[in-house]
Amino acid sequence: MTKISLGAHPYLLGFDQLERMAERAAKGAEGYPPYNIEHLPPDGFRITLAVAGFGEDDLAVTTEDRQLVIRGRMAEAGEGRVFLHRGIASRAFQRSFVLAEGVEVVSAEIENGLLHVDLRRVPSQQVVQTIPISRK
């Protein structure tokens, strides 16, 4: 079977990045930690991750190449602690979200075991651009 590429169509110039973003989004399809995405009117979004047991120092929120990356790594349990049952997930994780053009991260806060990351769509500055034509 042949893979159809968006970048190969003559009317879709520069859309090869869209293909790469879709591939990146598909890679981050694991189920831990669970999350919600809300719309905050008029032009905002909120991503909420369930991060029970993680502290502020155990979490990192970064943007890399139009991608929001949230990482969590708990410090090792102190020596001398013996667990008879360990049912609280404390494994490291990385969650990635591809950001559209013009979406920026506003804030991140942790509250009651939930990490809230607020995003906002920034209106584009210039809609129409006139290109001067020069003569050789």
C-alpha cells in the first residue's frame, strides 16, 4: 500500500509540517496520567492532568517546537520504607499536546492533585500581506 503524502500535492505547499504534527500527536496516545481538556470562553483552553502524589518539584511544563510537553518524575521513596501494597501510581510520565499556530501557554498550577495548564489563542497580527513585485 502506498502512503499518500500531503506534501506531495501541488496545492498544499508547506503542509508537510501538518503530517509531522499528526504523527507526533499519535505517539502520545498512552493512558497515564488521565487528563481533561476544557474550553474557557472566549478564546482559552484548560488541560487538567490527574497527578496525585506529584509535587511542584516533580513536574515540568515546557513548550518545544509548538508542542506542550508535561513531564512528571517522583523522587525515590526514602530508604527504610517497606510497602506491603503499592497501588498509587508513581511512575514517570510524559504527555505531549501539539499546539496550533497562535496558541500560547498562559499559566500552570497544581491544586488538590490536579495540574491545570491554561492556554490562550492569540489573534494573528496580520491577515493580509501585500507582496511587492520587482522588475529585473
